[in-house]
Amino acid sequence: MPRPRKDWTGQEFWWLTAQKSMGYMNGNNSIVWQWLCKCGNFVYASGSTVKRGYNKSCGCRPRESKKSLVGQRFGKLLVLEWTGVRDKSKRGYVYYSCLCDCGKTKLVSSACLRSGSTNSCGCLRVEANAKKRKDITGLRSGMLVALEPMLKRNNSGSIAWKWKCQCDCGCVSVVPINYITHGHVKSCGCSHPGKVIDKTGQRFGRLIVLSMVKELHKHSFCKCLCDCGNIITIASGKLRNGGTRSCGCLVEAARFTVWTNIDPMDVPFAVTDVMKARRELRKAIKQAS
């Protein structure tokens, strides 16, 4: 009597999970199963082959061999595990997850580890730059006095040395060293000549400034009345450079004059009201249908 075939459905070995039997046999007279790899690809192999470890993945994971770098140390990096990610070069170098002595984790290719081009997560470069850093403690630039250096992340995400400075007004700001030595920055912003300009009563497009609002984040704001009757609060800089000329009603006028040479400011409110009503009616009919 033939021995019953084992059902591997749902069982997981290594990176593979059994999905279903394919209904045919391989050369060893074993039923071939469909296995789902953790990366999303499918593998077709017998259950015994996967269980014994002959097939551990679809090929996305590197094989355990004497060339594995897991557990080895390269500079300040300790190799934790392989990730299965390969670069796009012809050799297809594997990326390893490495732990730096500073506590950060970094993905590094095997080529960079073996060649010695990568020995840390980047902190070695920061330390080297710190030794070459010029000491400007006590240097004055206008109203700013350099206090101490500190690490600060730039907008691009990189880490750089900057200086903590004390302004004569009492505020503390962080400034790049070349801004201080070259005199590009002379205060925390309190001495800006155009910081507070009273624009009450002035007209900017369809907006008339009613009053100045309290400053927020070193920017002044204006409370404005639009010709259509709406009241908005807008940054004074946007009024000064012409970026804002209405509460938003000029958008309708711009749609009316997009194919003409007419200035949107010359379009009467009656025209824009009709256009807005027609668009809202068309939208309501579309939603109803």
C-alpha cells in the first residue's frame, strides 16, 4: 500500500511558506509544491528539499558560506546580518546591516567593507572634521558672539558643525562658522531693517490693510479687507512682493480672462459670481447623476 503524501500547506521553513501542491513529481519522485518567499516571489520545490535547507529562499538571500561577513568587525562597524539586497552592478554585491559603535545602524555593501572604504556610519568623518575645526569662541560678528560648537543636521539631512551664538538682545541662534567669520550674519534677526513696517491703510490689489497683527516667528502679519467683503490675515511679505492681491476671489476672475489680455482686477464681481454659481450647479448635477 503506497504511503500517504504529507500536506505541507501553511508550514514555514526559513524564508518560504507552503502555498499549494502542484500535482506533479520531480526526478526524486516527490510532489512539487508552490512556496511563497518573504520577498513576494514564488518557488517550486518539494517539501523535503525546503525542510532540509537546500532551498531557503527564491534566491534573494545570499547563501551562508565562508565568505559571509556576519559577526566580523570593520573599523567601528559590526556586521549584524545580511539583508538580501544587492546593488545594480554586474557583480551584485550584497548589503549588510551593520551596527556602529556610536549606536546607529547602517546598510553597507560587502565591497565597501572589504576594501575599507567604509569604517563607520559617518561619525568618523565628523570627528576628523572636529579636529580640523577652527576655534572661534568669543568671536563677535555684529551683535552675535560665538559661544560653543555643536552638531546640527542640515536641510539635506547631513550633519555639520555649527556655532551656538548669543545675540545682544538675549536670543540664542545657531549659525554656520563661515557666516560668522565672513560677517554674513550680524544678529539673530532683531536688527533687520524691514522687520516691522506699518502698512495700515495701504492698498495691495483688492486688499486694504486694516491693522498690523502681532509678529509670529519673526514675521509680521496684516489684517486685510478684500473688496468682496472678506477679511483675511496675510503675511506682510506676500503683500509687499505681490504674491497675494485678494482673498482668493481673483482666482475666478483669472479663469474668465485666461484666454484674453484683460487684467483680472478689471473683471466685475457680478461676472465672477455667475461663473462660480454655474460651476457649483454643474458639480451638483454631476454628483446627483
